[in-house]
Amino acid sequence: MAISITVARGVPDDAYARVVALARELQASDANFQGVDLQVQRGDLTAVALKVSDGDDAMRERLLWLLVADALKGDPDSVMGALC
């Protein structure tokens, strides 16, 4: 099953690019995400800037949500470091 990451359309392009880079990095380097189809797209979210859906693993879904939220902030001291 695919994991879906939806980022609000109003999120700046540079922040969206960091989320895409994070997804690629996780697929390449994290056993929890290797071989998993990570789909990143923009969507019409109004109340929140981010939605993550993983129908197979609620803990992995929450972990990914935290990582993506961190990537959206663009903090260079992020656990993932500089993504792009």
C-alpha cells in the first residue's frame, strides 16, 4: 500500500521541494520506508498544511508526519539536515 503525503497548495514551493526530497531520502536510507510507495502531492487542505496517510502502520504514519512537519519548517538543525 502507498503512503500519501498531502501538502496544502498555499505552502511555498521551497518547502514543498524539501518534502519531496525527504520522501526520496527516506526511501533510499530508512528501512521503514524502503520499498514503500511514498506519494507526495499538493491538495486542498484548509485547516492544516499537511496530511499523511499510511493505512498499514499508524506509528510509521505519525513518524512521517513529524518528519514532514519538520521539513516544512526548513530548520537547518532538523533531524534530517539540509534536504535541498
